[in-house]
Amino acid sequence: MSDPVSIVAARLAELWRSSRPTVLERVAILHDAREALATDPANSDARARGREAAHKLSGILGVFGLPRGSEIASGIEALLSTEAPISPDQLSSLSSQVADLDAVIASKPAG
């Protein structure tokens, strides 16, 4: 019989493999939101889609051993939570945070 820690680790690895495409879709939504906000800083639909994707990522990435990813996603969610048009500084911050999130997720092997 395998030890419980190994069983949990194997199940989490399996869950990561099956969940990774959804995680990557949510990151793609963040990229799309950033592009839309660069074109139209007042785009409330892009802001809402990005905020929702970031919220979902912040809740799940820590489960997969990516607490830094959760922190970054929480920061993106907070940045997109205001109603005012996004400022150039905020857009720059969003770009950096999304790039950082990409790097964190890429650091975890797909399977």
C-alpha cells in the first residue's frame, strides 16, 4: 500500500493535468482583457471577464502548489475591480502581472 502523501500527490498531479487547459484558457482571457483595455480603457466587459478569470485563478493555483500564482491573480483581480477606465500605469502593471502569471504557470510541468 502506498503512503497517503504519495497518493495525494499523485491525485493532485492528475488533477493538474486535467485542469491545466482550463487554467491556460483563463490566462488567455486575461491576455484578451489586457488587449481590449489597451484599445479601450473604459471597456467594462473586458474588465469584468478579466476580473472573473483572475478570481478563479487566485482560488485554484495555490491548490496546485503555485501560491505565487494565486497572489498575482489576486492582484490582477484587485486591479480590475475598479469601475474607472484603466490608467496607463495600471495597464502597464496589468501587463507585467499577466507576464509574471504566465511564467509561474509555465514553471509547473504539464504532466
